[in-house]
Amino acid sequence: MTHAPVTLSVENITVTFGNDVPAILDLSLQVAEGEFVAIVGPSGCGKSTLLKVISGLLPARSGHIRLPASEAGHKPKIGFMFQRDTLLPWATVTSNIAVGCELSGMPKEQHAARVAELIALVRLTGYENHYPGALSGGMRQRVSLARLLAYDPDIFLMDEPFGALDYQTKIVMGRELLRIWEASRRSIIFVTHDIEEAVALADRVIVMSPRPGRLVASHESLFERPRDPRSLRGDARFGALVQTIWSELAIAD
């Protein structure tokens, strides 16, 4: 499917809960077409809330989310991947991924070929007929990622998608995500508590303050692509940027 250029613009967003308790305050952000942006910040700073506002799951008290429509007037599609997989426990790997095809509006006769392609892409060949309960956490997240790709969104919103995985599996999944993203170059907004993960994966790292969430800093990546998240950790520049972001979070506290 052909995708039009997409630039997401978050303009002066303020979100409040309960008795007007601010969760996000006057936050602005732009994400260019094909850009991989990571967002880090302390717990409760509004990272996940921001993704929900962008996706339309949560209204903002003020501000605007702007997404350019295509020439045909269609708004860009937004896909959401959560920390905990939302796979259907009674459905096989094949059937779970096919849900994305169905939601995308793809003709049913094309589902089987697309699902097979995605199973190979996320390296789950041989597990087509397995149910989620028989898969490891990393494999379940691969299925979730394949389902998201089947939906074929213009923008990927990823809310700590690897946060529940062990360290080794998280690095492997990060490498797989980069491999897949480099082939399609869709815009990604990736929320994480892991500063090293953010620096290893993203083109740009956004740092948020404690609640109410505000933009504290923005760092362009120092590393060329393609890149291996594991090998980057031995680069002195990697360690220096991680420490800089840690210092900014400490100042924000």
C-alpha cells in the first residue's frame, strides 16, 4: 500500500484528570515522516497519556493534534502497540495476525499471503498454529508487532512494548524492530523508561519532566543507520548521551 508523507504535529497539548489535575501541560512536538522518536521520563509524567491523546483514545483539555490528510481526504492511520500484548488467547498466531489484515480493510483473499509474509518477517515460521499460551513473552510481542504491521498504519505508537521482557530478549526485539522499520520507514513514537533502549533505537530522544509532563530536552541521534543496538553500548558517545539524559531527568526531579 502506498503511504502519503506524514508529519505529526502536537500543538500546545494540555491534559487534565479528576479535579483539573494536570497530567500534561502545554506540550508541543513534531514527528517527521519516517522518523523514529523515543520519549523518556519519570513514571507518571504523561508519556502514555500523550500516546492516547495522539491516537484519539483520550481527549485533551486544550491544544491540537494535526495530521495531514491524503489527496483523497483520508486521515493517516495510527496503530497502537502496548506493553502487554493484547492477543486473543483462543486464536492461533495466524488468526491473531489476520485480525490486523481485517482491520486494515484488506480484501479477505489477500489475508493468507500477507500473514505468511509477516510470520516470516518476524521470524515465527513454524509457529503458525500455536496459541499465545504456548509462546514466550518475546514471541508474543513478535505476534503483536506482526498484527500491527498487518494493520498497515502510517504512524506507530508503541507504549513500552518490550518493557515486560528480560534484558536479553529486549535487545533482540529492539534489533528486530529496527530491521523491520528500516524496510518500511513509518513514523514511530516509542515510549520507554529505559534510556539506553531509547538512545539505541531512536533518531531523536525526547525527555519529559515529572507531572505535569513538559518537554525538557530533545537529542538528535549520534549514530548512523543501520545500527546494532547491542554493539552501540560499547561506544563512548552512547554512554555520554545516556548520562546526559540521566542528568536532565535528575534536574527535572
